Amino acid sequence: MIWPGMGDPQKRRKTLRYLAITASIGIGIALTNTLVIQKIVKADDPLYQCINGRDVTYQLSATFEIYVDGVKQNIPANIGITPNCQRSMYTLSDDGVVHAAWTKPYPFEVGHFLWISGFDLRDTDDKSSKIYVNGVESPDYIHTVIQDGADYKADFVSKASESAPSFTPPS
């Protein structure tokens, strides 16, 4: 089969030239977006920036407990801390205290910490999982804003758990 525009050598040259120009324009736009625009947009977002060398004026600390299918999960020390970068949300020890810091007040959320710590929410059942603030269930789930000195308990139910709803027919 001969593709349209590929039969005649003159048309083939024009078609391939058109495709090369279109591809270079697309690649140029993608590189511009990635290298320039995303860096500008994320420049003031504390979730993507290090706090090293910044004048940090806003700080808060809260305690976290994370349970998955009723089993308490360890929150390790040094989450958000690498040799070259200290993220805006971090832990210093494995006692469950999470710290957040930035140059100005920012509405840090429970989900932000879960994202920075690498917790995989895709394996949890959103309908059955709950977030508690000082013992009271939060209606905002992972979008619950972290308050200084508050106690947070995240009770996640995995999709593979027996307590999660199953839609498979009985055998």
C-alpha cells in the first residue's frame, strides 16, 4: 500500500518536510512548557521547592498516625529530607510528628504529606477510608488542612481488604 503523498517523489519530499516541521514545532512547545513555564509556575509552590537557604517564617507541627486495614504503619524519620534538599513537609524522627515550613502561611493538607512520603493512595478505598482530626472525622478526607498542634489519624482501607466492597460474583 502506498500512503497518501508518498507515491510521487516530489510529493514525498514535501510530505516528509511538512511532518519534520510539525514534529519540531511540537517538540519545541513541549520543551518550552517543561523547562520554562513549569519552573515559573512551581517557583512559589512549597510542595516542589526546598526550604534550604530560605527565610522560613511559617512553621507548624502535628502528630500523625496512619493505619492500613487496622495495622499501624511506621512513619519513618527524614521524610522529605535528602542531602541536598529539605522539602517544606518533613519528619525529623519516627515518632509521628510531621513538620511543615514555608516563607509565608500556606494551607498544607494531609494529602500533601502522603504525597511527599510516597504513600500510594491508589490502593486504598476512598469510600471506606477516613481521616480524623483530634478524634473527629474530617469531611475533607485527604484535603484536610493541617493545623499546628493537632493530632491526625488516617484510617485507610485497601481495595484488596476483606472489609472493602467486592464486586466479583460469588464462586
